[in-house]
Amino acid sequence: MSDGAPSPSRRNKFLVVVDDTPECKSAIRFACRRAWHVGGGVILLKVIEPPDFQHWMGVEQVMREEAREAAEELLQNLSEEIRQDTNLVPEFVIRDGYVKDELLALIEEDRDIRILVLAASPDSGGPGPLVKSLVGEMSGTFAIPITVVPGNMSNSQLDAVT
């Protein structure tokens, strides 16, 4: 019977949702620095959400392929930056669906994920919909700890707290 502790062959992982927001880089930096310090790993999750409106089937397929190629390129570029900074090689996960649904599914599937790292938007409109949902509505029932990094922290400030 397992007590939930990771076996020696398992590796604690920090999960970061990659999106187009400027604060996403803060979450990635924090997660990578923490993983590097504790000997863990990092997973970068990029979710390709369905379009708001339906296209002809052929056009929609082309749009999906282009979105997947863009996601792969983005994750490859981020991976290179991470490798140069920390020597870590992050895992990539690209999924089609809705961010919250795919995030929850991935956490359920990969038991090595120990911490979700999100960055809060520094804008006056609030921390962002994912942070608001997970830290607010679901915080008491979420399966793993959530670390929310202020999106306006500088690299030196992030490095000082990792």
C-alpha cells in the first residue's frame, strides 16, 4: 500500500500553464528555479482552446494545425531558455480543450505533479480567470498546492524567493 510519498524513481514536478500573458514568464521562472533547487522537474502545459465560432471543417482543421505548430514552437523556445538558465529540460504537454478542464485532467493523470504554479495578472482587472477560479472557487478542494506568483515581479525578485 502506498502512502502517497513519491518512490525513489519518481520526480516531483512543478506544473505551469503556458499562455500568451506577460505574467506567464514569471510563473515559468519561479517554477523552474524551485525545481532546480529541489531536484524536481517542470511540465509546461499549453492548451489550444476551440474557436468561438465554427468554421467549415477544412478551415477549422487548418486552424488547429497552425495552433498546434505555434504551440510547439513556443514550447521549444521556452525550453531552450529554461535549459540555458537552469539546465532543466521541461516536459511539454499540448492539449485541445478548455484550460481548466485539461489542467485538472493532467493533474489527475500525472501523480508526480506536486505543485501548480500560476502568475497573477498585475492589471487592475483582477488576477486572471484561471487564478480566480482555482484559488477562489476550488481552493479548498484542489488536489495539490497552488503557488500564485505576482506577475509584476522582476527576475531578481523571483530569484530571491526561490
